[in-house]
Amino acid sequence: MDVYLLTLVLFSIGIYCIVRKRNVIKTIIGVIILEYAVNLFFILSAYRTEGRAPIFMQEEEIVNMVDPLPHALVLTAIVIGLATTALLVGIAMRLYEKYGTFDITKIKELKG
Amino acid sequence: MDASLFRIDSLSIFMGIFIGLFTLLTIIYSFGYMKGRKGLLRYYSYIILTLIASLGAVFSNNLILFIVFWGFLGMLLYLLIQFGWKETTSYTAKKALIIIGGTDAFMLLGLALIWHLTGSLQMDQVSIGLTSKVAVIAYLCLASGAFAKAGAMPFHTWVPDTAEDAPASIAAFLPASLDKLLGIYFLARLSLEVFRMTPGINVFLMVIGSVTIVAAVMMALIQHDLKRLLGYHAVSQVGYMVLGIGTGNPIGIAGGVFHMLNHSIYKSCLFFSGGAVEKKTGTTNLDKLGGLAKIMPITFITFLIAAFSISGVPPFNGFASKWMVYQGIIKTATNGSGLWIIWLVAAMFGSALTLASFMKLVHAVFLGQPSEEVKKKKQGEVGPSMWIPTVILAALCVIFGVFAYRVPLKMFIFPSLGGVPEFTGIWDPGLATALIVLGIVIGFVIYLMGTALKTRTTETFVLGEFIEDHPDMRLSGTDFYNTIKEIGILKVIYRLAEKKVFDIYEVGAKATLGFNGLLRYMHNGILLTYLAWCLFGTGILFWVLLR
């Protein structure tokens, strides 16, 4: 249970970083932290105490193995996360070219 | 069940005849008044379309069909006001459209409630007692549409603005005659057929009527613009019609409907005459007018007749219908409540103030010394297409007053309401007219014998200065009632009225813009704030869905 709470703390740090930090680069780092927190949560949910890797072998009884499905999913999510991070950084660069700043509060064209 | 879309009965035929008459007179008048303006083809097509839509509205029996024609009239009003040439015209047109369109939405709501209550939308098959809350709400929703169209308080504010900014022909055509006819027609249909009235609702209508009469006429007293002043009177007179229908007894209702007809006649006449003055002098500002009686004698006489008529001076038609409304009010005393004295005082007080403000108007426009602008104009009436309609309407004012029982009441009002109501008191228009004429002749003779022969005419004495050097040294009528602005509580009310506190449109606009301001403040353009709101919303969603 403690590890889940620690994951929640990591998740909250990510949220805090996105909502409070003005610098776009810091926001992107917040997104990454958030993503890792979610990945970690999935992996933890698949883990069993004293479990072993789910490798099928002859003449061996399979007991107490960890769930392989979240592992596969997280592997995919990490790759996708890499792509989204690259996209975010690209957008941040274009923002800097256009406005000359990374401060998100200076970019106010949504003002009603 | 028989579900005919249209219905022809004597009330709608009577309405149809006068809608046609006013359209005809407006078109004749427009030949002179609108000469040389742009877009006349559109102008006349809109007038014809207004005629068709009005006839459709008064002859329709199905409420959905009725509301379609009604909405069409609101749009045509907007388009016709746009033919004015003042700077504020488009603002006024927008205001009229929003007030009328907004109440149309209320009417649709009322329609839905009627469907909910009865399952029928045929006017002649529905009869709802105003006992449940839903029925009262439905009645108020539908009546608000009638009030906005006729210009009763609190939906009156588009009428004075329209009167000032629209062309005089349109001011006479829509707010003064057709919209009054339709609004009061619908109120009468609602109150007499679709709903069965209760004493509470009757008192509500009478309160609206009395407040409208007195408040609008007080505003009219202090106006400085000819057409705007007439516009406030167009609001004030609606009070008598609502009051008459609110009495709930046959004579009062007949008086209200008769007053609606009379109002359309004399108010069109006044607007037409005012338009003739505007055409001649190029202004409607009372400070710049004066002494036009010698230049435009026909307009002066028609204006005077209509002014007497609206003030309720016998034997003109305004008196005949006001007298019936008064009788209706007195008859409500038999219900046992003592409130009738308030309505009666309000109605009579309003009538007296109307006369007072018309003394100011007639003095400022036609009598007194001519202003500099007027002196430059040469002698002569406006063209015949402009004075013929005013003469016809002035003649109708006299005929409907002197022969009130023989012509309009017998031919139009009583058949349409079914049955002759019982009159109280003695009133013979013919005898009264003879007595009044006799009284005026005797008074004139006494005046001639007594004072007129002894007076002498002399130059104005201004301490040796030349009067020609001081064109402001003349008494125009505009300052007549300025002192009432300084009296105690009236001072406060007038100041609030000038700030447009009582204007439902301005109040609504302020409320809407204030709400918008709150939303604008929340949309500060900073992404982080939006994210925080999203997070907050997600939290609420989770709490609602997962608790």
C-alpha cells in the first residue's frame, strides 16, 4: 500500500508542476513526471510478492507469476511518451520563436 | 374536433377593416412624406407585407399560426424603423426588435403551457380557468407579448424611441395604430375567450393600466421633442385600454376596445401632422418651432382636433371611449372592494395631464412667436398627399365622437363583443355637442364684449434694446412644466428616469453585460488558470460519479 501512496505523491508532483510552473519547459517536465507516475502504477498493479517472470518452460509448474499484460502496455506507453515529449518540445520551440518567451502567462491570446 | 386554421367573426372583421384603412392612409401619406428617399420599393413592399401579416394574425384561429404572423410583424417593424435618418435609428430598431422578440419567446412558452393544460391550440376551443399556478403563468407569458406589442409598461420603452427616430409615417403606422390594434386585440382575445378571468388578475391588469397612464404622461410633460412626446402619449393611452379590459364588465371592455380604435385614429393623425411639421421645417425640436399656425392652417386644425380628442375633451371621440372606461371602473365598485376609486383617480388625473402636455405642445409648435428657423420658411401647406390623410382622420375623430352610439359602437364594437352593455348615467352626445358649441359661442361673445375691445397691442419692451437683436427673447412652450422636475419626490423619479433605470431594455442590457463581465474576468487568457479549472471540474465529476 505504501508504494501506491508514493506513486500518488509522484503523480501530485507532476500535476503541481503542470498547474503552477510558468515556464513551458518545466511544464513539459511535469508531463513527463506524470507519465512516469502512471507507468509505475501499472507496473506495481501487476506485481506480486515473491513472484517470478512469466516465462513458460517445460517440466516446471507455473505458480505465482507477475501479470505480463501491463508490462507490455507500459512498454508501448513509454515509446508513445517519447514521441509526445518530442512533439511538446517542438511546440515549445515554435512558441519561443513566435513570442520570444517561455513564460506561459505572457502568452494571453485566449483572453476573452 | 374541427381544427380550422382561420376564423372570421365580427371582432376580426372589425380589426381587418381598420388595419386596411390605416395602411391605405399611411401609403397615401408616404407618397408625400418619403418623397426623394432611397429604397422606396423596399419601403412600400414592407408596408404591404405588414398589412398581410396583420390580417393573417387577426384572422387566424390556431395559436401557432397566430404566433408565426406575430413574429413576422416584429421583424417588419425592425426593417421599417431602419428607414429613419437619425444617428440613433439602428440602435432604436435593435431595441424594438429585442424587446418584441424577447416577449415572443415568452409567448411561445405560454403556448406550450396551454398545450400542456388542454391539448388544443385552437383559440375558440380553449377555455382555461385561471385557478392553477400553471394557468396564471401561461396567461402572464401570453399577456407580456400583448403588452410589448401595444407598449404597456414595463415593455413600453421602445415606443418613444421609435416615435423619435423612425419616419413619422412609420411611427403613425406601427407603434401608434397597427401594433396597438393587434396588441389590444390579442389581450382581448386572451382575456375574453382563451382564459376565464379571476378578480385577482383583473386587479393586476388595472394596476398595470393605471401605472402606465400616470407614469408615461408624467414623462411626456417634460419632453423636448415633438415626436418623442407623442410617443410617450402613445404609451400612456394604452393604459386606458388595459384598464378597460381589466374591469371585466361589458361596458369597460367595450370602452377599452373602443378606445383602442379611437387611439389609433387620433394618434395617427397627430403623427401625420407632426410629420408634416417636420417636413416643412426640417426639425422636431420644440425649441426651434413656433408660430406655425399661420403658415400651416390645415395641419394646425387637424392637430388641434386630434389633441382635444386625445385629451378627452367632449365631443371628440377620445371622450366617448374614456367615458365608457370610467363607467366600467365605477361598476367594479359593486364587487365590494374600495380600490375602484384609485383607478378612477389615476385615469382622470392622466387625462388632465394629457391636456396639460398638449397645451404645451400646441403652444410650442403652432402658437407663440415664430422662431428664427420658422421665419425663413415661406407661407404654404405641405402637399395634398400629406394633408388629405390627416383631414380624413380628423373628420373620423369628430364623427366617432359626435355620433358615437350611432356609428362606431353600433356598427363595430357591440357586434364584435356580443351584446349591448348597460350604460350608467345620462350622456347624449348630440345634445352635449350642441351645449358645448353654445357655451363656446357665448364665451366668445362675452370675451369680445368684455376684454378684447379694451386691450391694445404693443411692441415687446426690452429696456430700449432692439428685439430683433435678441432672438432668444421669445416664450417657447418647452419651459412650461420645468418646475415639476424640482418638486420633492418627483425630482428623484425624474432623475432616475433620465438615467434609464425604468427601461427594461437598459436594465436587461446591464444585467447581461454584467454577467458577461464576470465570464470575461474568468477568461484571463492564462493557460494555468484554465488547467486549474479543468482539474477542479474533474474533481467534482469524480465526487459526483464515484461517491
